[in-house]
Amino acid sequence: MDGQLNKPEKRKMSETTYKIHPPEARWTHVALRVKNIQETISWYTENTPLSLVHYREDETGFAAWLGHKDNPKSPFVLVISQFFPDKDPFAEAPNTVLGPFAHFGIELPSLEEIKLAEKEIEKIGSLAMPLTEMPPPIGWIFMAKDPDGNTLEFSFDQGVYATYQEISKE
């Protein structure tokens, strides 16, 4: 499978597994428990700009990391996990989802692209809120639901990317 990496070798708790670590504390991921990992991988890789960057199976189930391969110095990934029924450490807890306001955000580069993305999301039955022009700084947005019911906001002209670029120049 694309994005599959070798499992790290077993180690003692006092040993480290990896030779490379971040130079400072970093926000690296958000994690979701999913019902069907293959369905979720397909939904995100077909409907968002995220790619499969890592996939594994171990004694507890399956895990995948979805992200952008073009920014290795500051990785941020969506971790999805599907546990085997008898190995789920959270089996007694409800499988919570993001929504209706709690959401992931994806900023698109043009009004044309967000209109096209909305049409594609609507075709597959995942549209939760139609494309709407909101007052600044929100811009144009629509909401979608992934296979587990988590909310994603697709936006244009929201300014998150632009603001971050300005801040990083300082």
C-alpha cells in the first residue's frame, strides 16, 4: 500500500526508537477513531488534498497518517485508527465525532476550486452545509461530513494561509 513504512523494532521503554526528533515542541497531529479505515482513507484522499503518508497494522488494529508530503520540516497529520473489536482500548467510550461547529479546515486557492469541490462533495452525499459567503475574515465556506460523521470546512479567502505566511516572514 502507498505510504506504508516498516514497523519500528521492539525496544525497551528507556530507549528511543527514532534518531530524528523535532528541534522544539510542535503540534503534529489530530487523531480519530474510525469504523472502516479503508473507507476513510479513500474519502480523504479522493475529496481533500491529503495523501496517505503512513499505514500500518499491529496487534491492536490499523493506523494511517494523512497529510501533505510537501512540508517535511513541519509535519502535521490526521491520524486515523481502526481497532480490532477485542483490542480497542477505548471500547467503553463513545466514538465521538467533530461537529457541528468543531471541524477540520481546508483552505482552497480560488473561488472556482471551492465551487468545484462543493459540487463533488454534494455528488457523493457528504455535503452538510452549502457554499456560503460569510463576513470577513471567514470568507467562502461549505461543510462536509466524512464517513464517520466528522465535519470538514472547505474555505476560500479565509486568510489562514495568508496570515501564516506574513507571520513566518517576521
